[in-house]
Amino acid sequence: MQGGSSGIGYGLKYQARCISDVKADTDYTSFLTGTLSLKEENEVHLLRLSSGGSELICEGLFSHPNEIWDLASCPFDQRIFSTVFSTGESFGAAIWQIPELYGQLNSPQLERIASLDSHVGKINCVLWWPSGRCDKLISMDEQSIYLWSLDCSKKSAEVLSKDSAGMLHSLSGGAWNPHDVNSVAATGESSVQFWDLRTKKKVNSIERAHVRNVDYNPKREHILVTAEDESGIHVWDLRKAKIPVQELPGHTHWTWAVRCNPEYDGLILSAGTDSAVNLWYASASSSDDKISESSVESPRQRVNLLLNSYTDYEDSVYGLAWSSREPWIFASLSYDGRVVIESVKPFLPRR
Amino acid sequence: MATEAAPMDEKAKRMRDLLSSFYTPDPSISNNASSISTSFDNINSTSFDADQYMDLMIKKSNLEVLLQRHVQMAAEIKNLDTDLQMLVYENYNKFISATDTIKRMKSNIFGMEGNMDQLLQKIMSVQSRSDGVNTSLFEKREHIEKLHRTRNLLRKVQFIYDLPARLQKCIKSEAYGDAVRFYIGAMPILKVYGDTSFQDCRRASEEAIEIIIKNLQTKLFSDSESIQARAEAAVLLKQLNVPVDSLKAKLLEKLEQALDGLQIKPEEASKLAEYNDSSKDEETNDQGPAKIHEDAVRGFSEAMRAYREIFPDSEERLFKLARALTTMHFENMELYIRKRVSAAQFLGIFRIIWEDVVLMDEVLPEAALSDLSAEAAQVTLKQFVARTFSHLQQDISDTLLKFDINQKEVLKVVLEASRKAVLQGTADIFQGFRQLLDENTVIFVKMKDLLIGWIQKGFQDFFRSLEAHFLVLSGKTSSSNETEGLIEGKSSDKIQAGLILVLAQLSVFIEQKVIPRITEEIAASFSGGSSQAFENGPAFIPGELCRVFHAASEKLLQHYIDTRTQKISVVLRKRFKTPNWVKHKEPREVHMFVDMFLQELEEVGKEVKQILPQGTFRKHKRTDSNGSNTTTSSRSNTLHNDKMNRSNSQRARSQLFETHLAKLFKQKVEIFTKVEFTQESVVTTTVKLCLKSLQEYVRLQTFNRSGFQQIQLDIQYLKAPLKETVEDEAAIDFLLDEVIVAASERCLDVIPLEPPILDKLIQAKLAKSKEHNNNTVSS
């Protein structure tokens, strides 16, 4: 299914929504992706970018019992990852380990380290402790946030705490603040909420309806990017949460996912249901205190903020991940199961 | 040799040369030049060598020529001889007459000396007699002179004795000038002899002078007296050595107080301006406040003139006063234009002020009042221009917000009104500015270039800020840091989608109609502003403004669609979030969200119809999307029909494969085309976006059989009305199918409804909605 301009393609057998960068893999640039098929046997693919960077190789293919709605790789162990799955009627989440020596086995089975069974409800996502070797996890459903402690050796997970956001908020996803590990952002029906894990209380919120996705800027504290259904992408400064620092037009239809580059400040990637991935540059200066100036100038600059639009997709793009090993590379996954790796090197800002 | 044409000339010339050589003492000097030029052949030169000449002649000429030459020469020689004889005779004659004259002179002089002696004797006797007369009359003359001197002295004494009485008389007749003159005349004498002989006299006259001084002072301070008289009084006082400085200080203070009366207060200014205009029409109306004001200022300047003459050292102070008045005028003017002021009113006030300045400038040319006022006028004028534009923007925004959007058909009215406001406003501005430009006051003529610059820049800035204002009004940009107040209150409320549409269309109007018009106007009457006025920012650039408004109109239209789809999105979200689709019950009727969806669309249609123009080719529009589209839709239709027949889950996978294959082979249907400013385009885009949203919502759910059937039913029902409203049928078909496909993909047990049941349910729904409509119509 090779196609497109510069992108390297890889086809999954079924439809799929999620792709994750394998952060702990320091030797290769690899991604994990899982399929979403209601009726077929679902698979998890471990993809590796060949050393030349010209080919995407399937390193491992594992069957997964249910359709996968969310997948996240463990930041400190490349063989561990989490999935959120659905049986059609109910949702569940589990931590998996890729078996050793899977290359030699014919039909390797994933090893289930732990099931987050005590979390019932419509789970949206599982978040790993943002960096470093820490065995904490968060799982989120529409109403509550669970904090787990994972013990890989004992293969068990315990609920440490449970925060309830209440029925009305219907949380849809979130992000763990990499600058402050006690803070978690959760997207809800009418706002983005910030939870303090110690006090288990909502500390702050951005009143913004229909936020689909949220990501912290890993290079810059207090900066948060949100993607919204109709009104595009907004960059926020959490200290001044009333007004967005910057506004990007987003996509023709919904903006589904948004990701800040782990290395290059201001580089933002967004995926939309208009079958496109857009690369933005949100100028760093605007996040300073010169908001008034930049917002005056922004109407004219806004046009130039879009660095590139990758439109070589057949369906809505839901999955999006930067590579942390080679931060100029990103993987995107459209609903028809097509993984495309692109390099943004030509668009990198000069340093 | 000599040609035949000029032998005579040559001859005459030679003759003259010969004669002149005869008379001049040294012939070599005069003939030097010619002798060199005519070396050999010139017979007349001193260096003439006859032998050489002969040789040359013989060599050059034949016999005939020589003979001819010979004859010619002989004739010449004869001629010369006679000429010489004549000369000698003439000279001789002159000699003879000269000797005769000398002889006559000699005889005349003889006998003159005797007469001379006689004359000398007579003169001597005349002198001795005159001396005798002189000595005899000397004594008498001395006496007369002495008498005369005594008489003069006596007259002076008489004057001094009369002085008090005379002064009294002067006081009575108020002829202070004379009195002071008399007193000063008598001063030296009084000073010398005042203590002795004229003691009484001095005291009396001093008393009189006291009175005079007092009178003069009162006169100086009395306002009823004319300035002229007061000035005179001051001059007199000064002559009397009365200390005037304190007086001066007092007077100037008074003048300062008078300034207050001259203020043009903002609240009175409009009245003043009106009267100024009306008094022009009818000259008789002299009692208008403008006239009064003018008189007051005239009086003020007269006073200044007088004071200046009286107290030459007080100039500085007067300058200060005049400047103060000028700056006060302009400050008041600034206050005045803070309110809404027409250009005519502005000009009226301006003229008054300028007249005042001119009046004062006449009196105090050194105060540089015109420069000062020119500067101040520039500032004021600039402010006026800026204010005019901000008023216009306010007008437009007021017009936009004035109406209650919720009323029926009001959008059209709003659009018309705001269009009119823009056109009328700009026309008014032009008219006003033209008045300003036509004004012939010196100061305006000077500022013309600047003014043009400001106007151009004003328009540029105006449209920029208007665009920003539109965006703020539409709620696209938050008005957090600037322009709070009225707009802020509105934007925090829900912004009416209709208003956004109006703004979009208004932007188009501005881009296409207003800006070209303004460009014309500017080219016609406001071109050629000095480039210095806007070195920093560019002046009026219509191209950029067009671009800005073009972008704004597109942005606003997009925003309109966004807000509309957002509304529908909320409906859809509710629809899909609420039920448990996995445990859905059998479909009994078309779900009501369809009604809401259609209702919203209808509203969009209504709004759009009021404001946007119709697209040109309504139903044919779809042909310009790819031809393969129709096959695509039929393709997915057949696919869809196929699907109806299959219930086997085993085949679902091949089905998926088929969809993939289908997607591979068809061209991407362009769902997201560019929005145009037509009714159809906007509605179509809205529908497309909503259907896409619908598809995305469906993909997020998992359905059981009944759930799927419900979706199928709803979509089937939507098909007909949507196709009616939308121009791009192919895309709609495609999107509707996509929804069904998405639902079937997310369905655990795909068994579609049988077509008859589908039909029946749809018919039931149609009947019901018809009945509902009838009810609402009848009620």
C-alpha cells in the first residue's frame, strides 16, 4: 500500500484508531498499533523503521482478544504497553507484555501482566507516568479517574485512588502533565479539567466545549494545546486560562488529535476527520507575556502558521504519534488501517 | 591679381593710405599690419621692393597683362599727381586765413588797461561809504535787541503766573494733554525758582497736576472709556513720571480676566457655529453670538495693541496672553469634537478661531501665533479626522446591532441598513472632508497635503479596524484586550449566527463596492497628499484592503457555517451519546433528531436566502464535480444493496475488503470544497459537514441489529429532503452511504430493514409531519 509523496506506508488488515511511539526503544524508531475490528480477531503490530529510514518493517504481530480503542506504550520498558478495548458491550483495560524471543516463535501470544479489572465503565484511555521509571498509571472513564500502581514482577495492579468527576462531565480523554506529575488534564463535555492527584480535586479548568484531544507542550511549562470539533486548535497558557494564547484554524472537519513535538518547541501536529494531517508552527514568542501584541498581529500571521498539510489519506486520521527517538518523524494512522510515516525535516524551524 | 569688380575700391583705399602716410609722422607704425599682409604686391607699403615686384610681374604675367598694367599704372600716377597738387593748394589757403585772424586779435586788445583802472577806483569809494553807515547805526540796534529779550522774559513769567489758572481751565475742559504739556514746559523754571519767587504759583500748579493725575488714573481704569483714551491717559501719566508699573500689572491682570469671557465653551460652540453660518446668509443679523464674540475679540486685540504701545516692555506678557487664548481655543475645540460634530460645524468653529488668531496676529506679529495655531490646528484636525472615522465605525456597528435578530426576515433589513450605513457614512465623510479641503483659510491651504495624507491613512486604518471589529462582532476573535464595553457585552452572549452571515456579506460588499468607490473618490479629490505625512505607514492601499476584506468575508462565512454546524453537532452528539446502542430496541419510527436536523437546515436556508445571492446553475452544479462521482455513488449503492442481502457475519470481512477496494478504485469525492457566496454552496457545505459529523459519531458507537436499523431508517428518511436542498447530490449520496457503511461496520449483527418496512415507516413519518404542518398552519 505504498503511496503518497514522501511517506512510508504500511497497511493493517483492519480498521484502526490508535498508534503509539515506543518511547523506551532506544535502538530503533518503532511504533505500536492496534486494530479496531468488531467481528474479526484483532492484532497488535510492532512496527520498526528500517535503519535507512526507507522502509517500515513489521517486527511483531500479536493477536489481541478485543478491538483496541486506545494503546499506549510504556515509557520505560519497550515490551510493555497498555490497551483499552471493547467487547462491543463493555470496555476494559489491560497491561500487556510482548513475550521475549518473539522473533523465533510462530504465533507468539501477548502476556497479560495486569488487568485493570476493578475499573468498570466506558474507559477512554490509559496514561503512563510521563517520564522515567515509575509504575504509576491512570485510567479514565467518562466519570472518574483511577490512579494505579503497577507491579510488573508480581504482575498485578492496584488501585491507589479514585477521583470522581461526576456524572455530567463525561470525560473523553486526557494527558498527564510532564512538568508537574501531580496534574492531569482531562477533556470533558464542556471544559478541560485539571486534576490534582494528591488532593483529588479539580484545581483549574478551561471552559471550552467539545475538546477532543489535549496535549502538553513537553518543552514549555504551562503551555497546553487542545483540539476541538469545529473550532480548530487552541494553544493555552494555563496561568491565563481564560483566553487562548493562539488560535490555529485546524481542519475542515473535526480536529481529532493534536501532538506537540517532543523536541522542537512550537511544532504541532494535528490529525483531522477531513483525511489530513497538518503541521503547524505556533510561534514561541506568543506564549510570553506579549499576548496583546501577538493577538493583534495574529490575524495576518495565521495564514503562515500552517507549515504543511499531508492529505494523502483515504479516510479520517485518528492516530498520531511523534517519534521520541527521531523527533522529526511522526506516524499517522487513518481509519482504513493505513500507517504512514512522514518526516518533517524540510519544515523544521532554523535554530 | 586684382579682379575687375573692385578696382575702384582698391584705388580709393590706396589713395587714403597714401594720404594718411603723408600726414602721419611715422608711417611705419600705421602701415605695419598691412605691410606684412601684402608683402610684395602692395605698392604702398614701405617695404615695397620695386625690383622684386617687377620680377614677379614679369614672371607671372603675359605681355598683354603687363601692357594693361602699365597703362593702368600710368593713369594712377597721373591721378596721384593731381591729388597732391590739390592738397597743397588747400593747405596754403588755410595758412593765409590763420594769419588774418591773428592780426585782428592783436588790434582788439589794445586800449583795455585804462578801463580797468577806472573800475578799481569806483569800487574803493563804495566801500568807504558803507562803513560810515554801519558805524552810525550800531548803537540803536543794540538797544532794540535788549528790549526784545526783556519782553520774552516777561512773557515767560506771565505764563508761569498764569499756569495754575490755565491748568484749572484744562481740567474743566478735560484737555489733559494740553495741561500736561504746559506743566512740563514750566517744569524747569519751577524747579529752579520754585522755592523763591514762584512759590505760590508752584504750589497751585502742583495741586492742579495732582488732580489731573488722579483724573487720568481713574480714566485709565474706567472700562467705559475707549481704549484709545485710556492709552492716552497712560502716556500722559508716564510723562508726568507717575510710576506706571503697578498700573500695568493691574491692567494686564484685567486683560487676563477678560480671556475667560473669550472662551468658546464646547457647549456653546455648536450654537456659535450655527450662528456663524446663518449670519453669513443674512448680514443684518449682527446680534448673533458669533458677532458678539468677534467684537469681544476685536476689543481684546485693540486693548492689546494699545497696551503694547503704552507699555513696550510688556510684550512678553502679552505674547503669553495671546498664546494662552489660542491654546485655550484649540483645547476647547478638542473637547468640542469629542462629541459628534459635522465638518461644517467644525469648520465654523475653526473659522472663528482662525479669525481670532488673525486679529491677534495683526497686533502681535512677533508672538508667532500663526505658527502656534498651525501646530495646534494640525493636531486638532488630525483628531477630527480620526474621530470622524471612529464615529463611522460606531455607526456601522450600531446599525448592525440595532435590530433584534430573532425577528423574521430581519437579516435582509440589517444587511440593507448596514450597507446603507457604510455607503452613506463614507459619502458623508467624503463630503465633510471635501468641505475641509475647499476651505480657503490660509492655514487649511497649508495643511492640505497633510490633510489628504491623513484622510487616506484614515480610510486605511478605518477599514482595517472595521475588519477587526467585524471579527470581534462575529465572536471569531475574542475582544479581550481591546475595545471592551458594548461589544464585550454582546460577544459574551451568544452571537447570532445570522449576524455573522450579515457580516460576511457586508465584507463582500465592502470589498467589491465600497473600496473601489472610495478609491475613485480618493483619486478624484484627495490624491497627491504629501508623502511625508505617512512615511511610516502606507496610505490608502485599496489592493491590500480588498485582500483583507476578501479574507475576512471568507473567514466569516466559514465561521457562520461553523457556528451552524456546531449547533447541529450538539443535536447529533446528544442523539448518539444518550441511548445504549448495543441494547437498542426495534425501530418504530424515524427518530426526532432528524426533524431537529432538518429544522436547523431550514433555518440556515432561510437566513441564507435573505442575504446571499442564488447560485447560477442550481441543479447542474453537480456535473462539475468528477463524472466518476455518479458511478461512485451507484457503486456504493450497489454495495449497500449487496449488504442488505447479506446477514452472514462471515461475509462481513469480504465486505470490508470490498469497501477498501471500492475506495481504491474510485476517486476521492471532494467533500470539502471551497465555500462560495451562494445560497446553495453554503447550505451544501453545512449539510456535508453535518453528515461527516454524523458518520464520525456513528463510528464511535457499537450497534446491535436494531440500532443499525434505526440508523438505516433515519438516513433513508433524510435522503429525500436533503437532496432537495442541496446542489451537490453526488456528494450527499456518498456521505449518506458512508454513514450506513460506518454503522454496518460498527454493528454486531448486520441485518438491514426490509425495504417495505422502511417505506412504511418513512411514509408514516411523512404523514405525521404533514399533519403537524397543517396543524401549525391552521392554528
